[in-house]
Amino acid sequence: MALVFRHCALLRSLTISAIYRDGDALFSTLRANPTALPNLNAFKFLVTSYADQVHVDLAALAQFVKNKTHLRLLDLSSVVNYEFLSEILKGLPKLEVLGIELAFERWTPNEMKLLEDSLPTQL
């Protein structure tokens, strides 16, 4: 991943689709390169793990995504965390397409309302 960040600075679309046992390498790369790929207009993060629950380093992912002000498409289907989504959506003024998994049994009505309130108007 670090090679992509270093050698593809003008990349406009990136999909990270992986099955991993230990995401430390992936998230340490995101954490070390939060301003990489500034021209991204499409980002898909589709990660699963061998464990029952995918451990996603939300801080590393947020730090990476929040700098992508040109994003028009964001797919975080493997991330089910309303606080995280609510926080990063505020900084994406050009977002037009959002992919998320709405596992309603995990979301309270208040959480759904917070998410709704944070969605950009052009979405």
C-alpha cells in the first residue's frame, strides 16, 4: 500500500478490498500517510477479517479520509460506526455517493438521527 501512496500521487480512485488476519500493516500505512492521494474522488474500503468482527482502526481511517475534500464517492460498507461516519461526513463537501451497511439492529433511533443530520445535502 505504501508503494501506491508513493508512486501514484495523482490517483483519483482507490478500492481497498481485502481479507486480513492482522490489519496492523494496512492501518499503519494509512496512519503514516494521511495526506497521500489528495486527488481521490472515489474511495472504497471493503475489508473483512477471519475473526468474527472486523477490527478497523477508525482513527487511522478517519485521518486518511478527512483530508480527501474532492471525494464524490465513499464506500465504507465494512465500517458500522455512526459516530465515525458522522464525524468524517462533515468534511466531505463534494460527496454525492455514500456506501454504508445499515445494520439496523445495531443502530438506535438516536444514532440514525445523528447520521441523517450529518449527511451532506447534495448526497
